[in-house]
Amino acid sequence: MRARSEPAWKPKKDLTVLNRDIPRVDGPEKVTGAAKYTHDIRLPRMVYARFWIHPYPRLNLTKVDVAPALKVKGVVYVKALKEAGEDVRYQGADAAIAVVAAETPEAAEDGLRAMIIEAEELYPPMVTAEQALDESSPKIGRGGKNVNVREERGDEEAANIALDTVDVLIEESYSLPVQHHVCLETHGSVVDYRGGDEATVYTSIQNVSGTNASAARALELDADKVNVITHHMGGGFGSKFGIGIEGSTACRIAKELGRPVHLMLTRGDEFLMGGNRSGSQQTIVGGASKDGRLVALVAKADRFGGTGGGAFAGLPYIYKVENSFFESRSIYTATDSSRAMRAPGHPQASFGMESMVDELAFAVGIDPLTFRKQNLEDPVYHRQLDRVAKEIGWDAHPNKTEPGAVDGTRQVGIGFAISQWGSRSRPGSQCEVRIEPDGRITSTTGTQDLGTGSRTYVAAIVAEEFGLEVGDVTARIGESAFPTSAGSGGSVTTGCSAPAIKDAAHNAREAFEARIAPMLDAEPGQLVWRGGEVISAQDPQKSLTWKQACAALGSEPLSAMGEWQEHLRSQGVHGAQAAKVEVDTVTGELKVLKMVFIQDCGLVLNRLAARSQVNGGQIQALSYGLLEARVHDPDLGLMLTDNLDDYKIAGVQEIPEMISIMDDDDDRLAVMGMAEANCIPGHGAIANALFNACGLRLRDLPLTADKIIMGLSDRS
Amino acid sequence: MKAFELQNPVTLAEAARLLPTKEGDESARLLAGGQDLLTELKHHLVEPDRIVNLKHVPGLDAIEWGADGGLTIGALVTLQDLAEDERVRRELPILAEAAESVGSPQIRAMGTVGGNLNQRPRCWYYRNEHAVCLKKGGTECFAYEGRNKYNAILGGGPSYIVHPSDLAPALVALGAQLMLASPDGQRQVAAEDFFTLPSEGNVLRETVLAPNEILARIVVPPPASGMKSTYLKFQERSSYDFALSAVAVCIWMDGKKVKEVRMVLGAVAPKPWRVKRAEALLAGRELDADALKAVGEEALRGAEPLAENGYKVPLTKGLIVRALQKLS
């Protein structure tokens, strides 16, 4: 038996499929509406379920009468999730008082409104940091406290002593509001259980392989009898790792009724209980020498993660500072818990750090690009910053060390920021490649495509291996019954699944070569797979078409498994951002004209999909920077922005010219995820560009017109 | 939403007869494009037993020019049709610009001129079913001491909503007349008198429209020759949004000097806010820097910002400058 050779990615110059622009294999399905998302699943005798969510955060329930809902035509199921006398502790899943299921969504809504639910509202609602920090307020957070110190780093005394020696010292506060994930597809599941001991659970989830066990528990079935399916998904961004109360409730209703149940959160419920990115308030004291060295930094950051702890990446963020101290606290409020969200904690830390760096640069009179490079050790950032500066037109830009004036004209500004992401991956993912005698080939793994395009490389890696076209391979993903793959969090999807796919393709090729090499008078390992043919390396006259080779398999398909191989993946993403804006110094209108982002991510499997991810990350940051903010009334406790009219996200008119660059100077021939670094620095770069344009420094996101106009009034 | 009976009258009189006669009777609502009504129904802000659909009444979807150059716009004309009308764009750009600034293409394709003028406020509290505010029969305007970034700086009290219509300031500036049909016939009301302040009329409504009246047509009189006009709207989000502030201006110049100007502010008050003293101040003057500054000061005189909407004062002044610069 020949020793198995190690799979290896081909050098970039030899690739015929990968590292090119590959249109999504499911693109036509998606744009024609043929792709079925969880929301779209319709099953015989299916019922629609809805929660009754109380909008006020803190309650003592005095009456929970769900029976009237059963009198509503079409309602088939009601259940109280809480009883009179029980408390509601926070706005979110804990405020789900009851659930109803009905023949139609409309009947379910009517059923909810028929219920009689009364409660004493506890004051204050505890929806703001001020309320949480007020000493007289009730203690509602973890460990019976409203404030928890989460992290301390560095020597505060030494950093303060160093601050005394600096030439320029700046002390400022920076804040960011709570941001929502705004997945186009809300959270939820469709549970297909019709009696017996098996079930299929369609669910919008980032962790298909890891979900059948929890779904089975809720269904009181064995895990091997439950198949979880996420063939298509409308986004997750970190908010969809478990089936949640919405999934487990759907399972229980299905079990009780013996009928399929459709329970997707309404948009309003999604805002109330679907998770969020924690807000942040940071006080940073930074000091620099007049030659532009970051000498000292003392930073204190509060995280506003509702009932959760929130996330914060730590300060200083990336830049080298000689002496620093960092402390972070969680401030608890009676609002929905923060969840992981695309680069958790990084966009918050980046905004504070990049603003402070920019302020110090202008204060010492060194242009912000040079100042940044002076305080960055990693040469990758130098080349990346230079590249985005070139693309944005920094050389020709007049405002290098002084911002533009508020002079009644429209002023243009440029700003910079950087980012990093680990993109670590781990063992465990598997893939099966199966070649049919008729020439079809499938690549099967339990990974999921959140909308990122991962399905396409599941096929493309195999096509590359056999010299085929992407369309010759069928990618099968998104079922827990498929070979295990990792949950999609922390940019691990590609780093975990692509090596397993490559390994499976490699193993399948070796097994296939062992079968057909004799037909070409060649040795296994001495065959070339190219252009839909397999050719003898020694004698190029001897070849088989792909179909002829497959036919040689006889009546049985050839199947090979692959698993994660550490050497096929790498980690560590750098990113650099530039943004160009225009400000009308009369009306305060801020328009982002152009955004440029570059990142390195090893071997790019699909350049089109990768750029699409970079575009998306930049847009998410732009939207956070310009518009997004969750708003509560502090007295009424109501979330005032629980819809997409009042919670504003960027639309087409907000999108600037976008340049998304893959850093081809990165020579790592290994793969990694790449979807987080690009959503980290955009809002900071835009805020810096605003300052560069007109001298207005805004330290509180979003950069909405009201703040810009008031700031400009103060300056003019 | 609550189930309702859909009624499809085929004449204006029949439609008007289907509407309630008593103030406060909420049993029926009029449907045109449905862009506002549907959201109100879905959020249970209104729960009528009957919806009176105006779409089967013929003749209300026409844009007609009189021999004298006057314009009659049927209440069912869509915002898109108004915005795309070549002659409107040429002769009354203020109106085309206002129509084009509304919502998104989808909303403009469905939304009507009549519906735009009769839409309800966008205040966060009004739109939240759980906040029983003054506008919904409660006792308090929560915006006054609550979150009020989008609320009124002029003409507020006891409610501090702003009127959300983009067409309204433009039509007031144009001196338009509104034709209101009722079971008893028709009456004509100047656009300027159609909208009411909360302190003037019924705080639950924004117009003088009686419960059984229907806005049928809008008549824009022929403008005196030489008119230039514009509607300048400032949106927090360009893609689609309601105004943070807007300025509607019709101006007649005599050389470099202003002969006459009509100026109406939008999204700063519970009704379109005509600034007659600012108009008077400009008459006979050149639009130099001093005049632009003075007119802004005068237009915003008396503004009483709430905690979070003080920006509307400098914003509106800036828009006035930009609008006049554009027309001069």
C-alpha cells in the first residue's frame, strides 16, 4: 500500500478555479426566490406560533389568562410561559409571557391580543446606564450587582507617571450605542414533527452540526433521530448559535400537537430578544511625545450589554503604547443580553483608540497616516495603510496636519483606521467527497452558509482538485446528518471546513487514481487532472475524459472522507481602512464618498465572495457610524426603535464608492476566515474623516446630523 | 390587525356617506394608497370596523392643467406620477421635488397625494401602541420630556409632533386650495388653513377635515410669471426617510432683488410653518450674506427647542440659505 501523501494547496499561479472570482453556486436560486429559507418552509397541517412579549422590562405579573385566545377562530394551542405572581426581570426572552399557535399567522396574532395579561410595572425600568449606576436603584445584574469589573491590564500608576512626562495629553470620552444584528431573516425554526420518534428541524442557525442535540432534547427524542436543516440562511452575525427559547418552544408545541410548527420571531420581537452588540462608554487619557510616539494610555471602558456582560476588545487596540493601563466594567441593565456580533468588542475598542490616535496626531502636528505608522510595529500595517492611502487619494489631499474650515462650503476629509482578527480554527470538521459512475461529484459537509458564500467553495475546492468546473460539483451543506462541521463564529468557518474539504478531495483523488492509473499505464500520483480530463504525466497522449474515468468505477460510487488538517489553514488577519467624506458646513450634511479597505487572509478561495464580505463589513460599519442606535424611553421603559423604520440602517443612497482589496502581498498558502476585520474600523475612519474635513471631532456614535449641526454651530 | 369590512363606493358622495358623522367616531377609515393606513392598522393605532376604499371612485387620479395654467391634482394621483409629470417638473419644480423626496420608490408608487397630506405623525410615542400619548387619547405628550430629537421646535404644545408631509409645505407655499367633499357637497379650504396646531384644533387630528369629509382634489392657482421654486428636504438617511427639516420656497426676482417670496418650513412644527415676517424681510432686498442671515434669524424667531432637537434651528437656517442660493 502506497503511503498517503499530504494534501497541500497548489501555488496561486497553478490554481485554475480557486483564488478567482467565482459566482455563487446558489446565486440563481437566491435571486429567483427558489432558495428556501427557514421562513419559507410550508408543511402540511403546519401551525404558526407567536410569543406574547411584554414591552416593559421589569414586572410583577398579576394576571395571566391565556384561555380567551382559544376562543379565537384558528387558534389551536395556547400556553402560559409565566404565571401570575412571577416576575419579569428584563426586556427580552424573559418577558415572553405566553405563546399561541394557530392555523394562520393572523389568527395567532389575534389569539395573542385576546389574552389577558396584567402586571405591576416596577420602577425604574432600568434601561439606561444612568439608572443602573444610580446608587438608589435596585440591583438587577449578575451577582446582585449592577456593575462588575471584568478586566484590568497593565500598571495604572506607572501609566499615570508616564502621562506626566508627555508633550501632548488628551483626555476624552468616546461612546457607541447598542447596535442590532438586523439579520434579514429573523430568529426561528420550523419543526417538522408529526408523531413517531423522528423529526426534522429547519432553523436559521450558525451551528448546524451542533444543534440536533438541543433540538432533540426539546422534542424529547434521541439526537440521532433529529435532522437539523439550514440550507439557506438570511444572516446571523453571531446572534444565532442556539435555537433559543423560540426554537425550544416550537419543538415543544410540535411534540404536543403532533403537527409541524412555524415559529419565526416578528421584527419587533427580534429587536426585543434577538441579541445585540453591546454599547460602550470609554474614557481615554492618551499622551504622545512631540515627535509622535504614543507614550502612555490610561483607558477605562464600560460595556452596556443589558443582562449580558457585553464585549470589549481592550485598549490600546493594536497600536504600541509604551505604558498603558486598561480597565473594563460591565454595566447591567434590564434589557436583552448582548450576544456575539461580528468581531465582538472590536468595533467599540477601535473607535475609541482610532479617535484618540487621530486626536494626538493632529495635536502634535504629524499627519495621521505617518503618526499611525510610527506607532505600529507590524510591517503588514505599514504596507496596508500605504495602499489604502494611495487608493483614497491621500497624497493630493490638502488637509494633512490641519483640518478644513467651517466656511460655508462643502469640505472633503479623509480618515484612517486599522483592525485585526484572529481567525483561529480548530479540529473536528469533516467532509465526504463522492464520485458517481455517471460523472456527478458531490462534496458534503455539515457547514452552513450564512449568506457569506461558503457553499461555493465547498464545490470549488473539489473542482480544483479534479480539474473540473465549479458547476460539475454539487455542494451539499446545512444538515446535521452530514459530516460534522464547526459553528460559524469568530471567522472559523473557512479555517475549519476548507481544510476538511481539501483533505476529502485529496483522498478521493488518490483513491480514484489507484483505480484508473493502470488504465493509463501510469502510477497513482503520476496523473494530471486538467480541463475535464485525467492525463498521464509520463505520456500526455494517454488520457481519459472525466466521464470515462468515472464510468470505470463500474456500479459503485467512490467515496472518501476528509478531516481538518492544521497545515492547510493559517490565522491572523490585518486590515486597514480609509474613508473619504464630504460635509456641508452650512447644513451639516455628511456624505461618505468613498471607502477603501484592504485585508490579508492567506489563500483567498473565492475572490468575488471575499470582496463581497469586505463590502458587507464596510457597509455594516458605515451604517453603525452614520445611523444605527437603539433608543429607549428611560421613564416608560419602552424600546422606541423596535422596527426598521425607527432603527435606521444604511440604504442604497448611503453606500459610497467602495474598494475592497485582497492583500496579495500575503504569501501564506493556507486558508482562514475573513469576515470580521472589515467591519471593525469603518466608523472610526469616517469620524476621523469628518474631523479632517472641518475640524469637528465627534466622539459619540452615530454621527447623525443633529450632532454634526450642533458641533458645526459651536465651531462657526 | 383587526378584521374589517372593505367597502368600495364608486362616487365621492357615496364614499362620504359611508364615513362617520360624529367627531371621535373611529368606526371607519378612508383608504387611498394605504401606505400610512396599513401601518396604523398593523400596529393597532386604529382599529376601524370598516375601510372605505376610495380607489373605485373614478376621476380622482388625474393631473389636469387649466387654460389659465392652473393645476388640479386628484387626491388619488400617486406621488410617483406627480414627481414624474413633465410639466409639473418644468413649471412647479417645488411640487415635483417634494413628491420625489417622499419615502422610497415603492412607497411613491403606491402612496397618493391625498394620503400624503392626511398621513398621521411619525413621533416615536405616537407610533408605539404601548405609549398612550396625547395623540392617542392619553393625557401626556411623552416627547415633551422624553426622547424628542424629531419633534417640534415651533408651534408645539400641548402636543409636540411635527407634520410629516413633504407635499404640505410645498402646497402652502404655492397657495393651493383643497377641495373637500362631504355628503352635503363640497367646500374649498386654503392649504394654509387646512392644517391645525394642537393648540388650535382637536389634538387628536392634524387638519380641519371633518370625519365625513374627503380631500378630493388640490388646486394650484396659476403662478404669477417669473416664479422660481424649490423644496429642500434634509433627511437623516438619504435612502428613504422623513424630513428632519425642510424648506419650501417660491420666489419672484426683479433683477438681483427679491420682488416677492413665499416660504414655508416643514418638519419643525405640528403644521407646515409659513414664515410671513421672514418673507416680508426679503422683499426688495438682494440675497446677499446679510439678507440670508437675517431671513434665517427671522424665520426661526420664537423657536423653543426641546432637550434633543435644538439642532433644528441651525439646520433650518442652513437649509434656508441653501434654498435661496439655489434660486438666486
